[in-house]
Amino acid sequence: MLGALPVVAAFCSRLRIRELVDAVCPVRDVAELTHGQVIEVLVANRLTSPAPLVHVQDWARAWAVGEAFGVGPGLLNDDRIGRALDAIAPHLDLLAGSIGLAAIEAFGIEVTQTHWDMTSISLHGDYDTAEAGFARPRFGHPKGWASRSEADPGRDRGERGRRDPGLSPRL
């Protein structure tokens, strides 16, 4: 199946994912695939038909991964994918920034006003209580303010009814 793979491959190429990952995480000369090749295919998997790592190889055989990415499906076992993920893990901030910059350049994204709100998190698990010394998940802004929603862009009051200084017109 071809599906959206050519489009995903073109976007990965324009974002220089393979090039940027390989620059930060080189492999030995004997490696059959670079980490960048594996990560590009994993991005394609996530965007077209997400599968657990143990099933990515089957997905690659069923889809035209070899034709779209030049990567043999037989080389995409879960161990190889795991090695690529382990290799990029210490460099995620650098890679996210580099690929983000590549997107800005490739697509001419306007960045005169950019806001990245990381105040809301979600953790999953079955824990009756948190162990002492470990962080406890909290949701929303640390001071309890609500953010402006797209549904009501004129709203300037937080959940508690007080004026939210973070939503003032000076922004």
C-alpha cells in the first residue's frame, strides 16, 4: 500500500529529519541503516498507521516503505528501532529545535509571535499515592489561571473570575 507515504517522505526530506538526526547521532560504518533513516520511517508509521514497535516491520512490508524511503522492511525490527530511539533520546531538545527551525525555513512560517505553553501535563498510571520525593502531577497553570480559548478569544478572565494578567491586550 502506498497511501500517504510519498507525501510524508517529501515532508521529512524538506524538514531534513534524516540529515539532522544523522549529524547528531552518527552510526558506525558497518551499520545497514542510519538512525536518521529509521526515525524517518518511524515518523511515517506514526502518521499513516501507528503500530507498536514490534509491528513496525510488518507495517513496512505491507506499505511501500522501501519505495518511499529506500529502506528495506527487513531491517526495521524492534531492536533496530529501539537503538535509534536510544541514540536520539539524549539529543531530543537539539533535534526538536533543529527540525523546528528547518520547518520555519522550509515553509516560511511566520514566527514574530510564537507562544509555546507547556503548563499542562498528563501522566497515566494506577497509583494510590505518590512516593515521597517524587513529583506529583498538576494540571493547568501553576497559579490556576485559565488560558484564552479559541472558542472565546475575547475572554480576559481566569477560571476564578479574576483578571488574568497573562491575557492582557499588551500581548
